[in-house]
Amino acid sequence: MPEVTIEIGGRTFDVACQEGEEHYLHAAARMLDEEASVLTAQIGRIPEPRMLLMAGLMLADKTAGVQDRLREFEDRMAEKEAELAQYRNAPRPEPEKVEVPVVPEQVTETLAEIAARAESLADEVETRAAPAPEDPAGTPHDDA
């Protein structure tokens, strides 16, 4: 069983721990040392048992606050999971029916006929508006 030396509040302690747990012991000692350092900065030198007790109580208070917040988050997460399950288990909404008007074939044919007439009229207007072609001698040539 390994023995680890830790420092808390300026005092060193030799502590035994399980094999592989040294890292966790050092992390816990650092947390307790931070609380003890606050105490010694505020109060000054205090007896070791009292310092360890007060530092432990301060650390326990912080831990209790964290546990309360964790419980709140767990409750909120449970609510959200229940809400999600409700949405997943809800029946799918009926598809919305959309009516699309159908254009009668006669209207389509009439529009195609009107478009063809408009193109024909446009061609005729372009032909009349174009200048008369000239012959090689340079004199205008009249087709009419």
C-alpha cells in the first residue's frame, strides 16, 4: 500500500492509499489545502485539528452546493427526456391536403394559339420595321 506525503495548510501529512489512487489523493489534498489556506489567511495560525475540521466543513459546504445543482440539472434533464419521449411517442399529424387547380386542356390550347399569333405578329412587325435591302449599286431596292 503506497504512502503519500501531502501538504494541507502548510503542514505535511503521510497518508496511505490503495495502489493507483495516489492521483485522487493528491487532488483531494489540493482541494482541502485551498480551503485551509483561506482559513490561515483570514485567521492566522490555528491548531491543526481545528484547521482540518474547518477546511473540511468549507469543502463539504461547496460539495453540498454542487450536489444541489447537480440534482437540479438531473431533474431538468429528466423533464426534457420525458418531453422528448412524449414527442417521439405522439402520433404523427395528419398530412395537410393541398388542392391544386387543374387548367382545362382547352384553355392551354387557346393560350398556345394566342402565343403563336403573337409571335407571328412580332415577326411581321420586325419585317416591316427593318430597312429595305440595298442592291450592289447602292440604290435602295423596293420589294413592293
